[in-house]
Amino acid sequence: MSYSILFSLVLASCSFKNDKINAVDAYVQQLHEEGKFEGTLAIGNKEGFVFEKAYGIADRSWNISFQHDTRLDICSINKSFVGVMIMQLVESGRLKLEDPITKHLNYSGPHADEVTIHQMLSHTSGLPDYDAIADSLKVRNVTPFKRMYFESQDYIDFISSLNPVSAPNQRFYYSNFAYHLLAIIIEDKTNQSFSTALDSMICKPLGLTTTYAPENNEVIYER
């Protein structure tokens, strides 16, 4: 099993010797050669980093190598950001958790007037996941689908065309599409791109200087 992760080792001692650094490097290099580690190693103390090294491939789809400052796709951890941004909009009165999706988007899928913001947040909306798309788009971990580009309304129409897994509020079913629609709602309520809204609502207030959302999936983001 191969892991693509960011590995940081920060030590309190100010006298971390070269032989110890070399031993750690050799161990991580062995893990990499055995196919058990891909990522970056950082060794430091209270005065700063004394060793940094990158190992292997960060993105196999595009064959992009790890660099010491490579930023990784955090995948569904993004949903935590979306959830916080939605709740900030609720707090400011720009939407309500019980609002139907049709109040904020031109969504025409099944049960359109019944699906609520709360249900999309809690994966109880009945909206499907990637298993509902055409088989030709599912291959290689749904890579063909993830490389498609939609304007917002085109994407809403695409999701509207998919068969639901149930009526709303009937079962828990994990849905990426529900959160994609929530991101579009965030854009609509803030009059900003999701990337700009994320930066202004979360990243800047929290000092997350290396966190961002790519605005164009047709661009290869190496860092």
C-alpha cells in the first residue's frame, strides 16, 4: 500500500545531529522505495527547520512530483469548509437551514421543492453520489467526470437529471453532489466565486496562507 501524505517531524531539541537526520532520511527513503510512503519530510526545532526533503509523486494523474512546498488536495475535508460557510450565511440571515434548494438555485430534480439546505448538509437529501453518473465517467476513480468543466447552471442541470436514491429525509446517503450544490449557493449568496468566498470567510480570518480552492479544473496546479 502506498501513501501520499505530508509527513512533518518537529523535534524540540536544538541539537539534532546530522547522523540522526541521515538516519531518519534513510528510513523514510526505504519506505518510499518499498512503495509505502510518498510525501514530504520536515525536521525542525524551535529555531526552524533543519532538514526538508520530498519523496515521490504528489499527483499520479498528472505525474507531478512532490516538492517541499507542494499543496495537496484535501478532498472531502473541503466539506467542513462548505459547512462552516453555509452556517455563516445562516448566521448573517442570508439563508435558513429549512430553505428548500429551489429558493436559492434553479434546480429541477426530483423532490426539488422538498430538498432543504439542512438535508444537503447532513446527507439526508436523497441526492445521489458519483454512482449515479454514466459508467464511462466512473473509470479511473471517476477521473473523466472530475476533469469535466461546467458553468454553474449547466452543473445544476446535470445534477437535476440524476436519479435520487430516496425521497428527502428518508435515509443517510453520502452525496458529493449535495455539497457541490451548496458551494454554488455560497457563490450566489456572496456574489463571489467559491475561491474568493473561501478566502474572505475562512482563510484570511484564520491566517490560512497556503489554503485555497482552484477556480479552474482545466489548470494543473503544481503548488
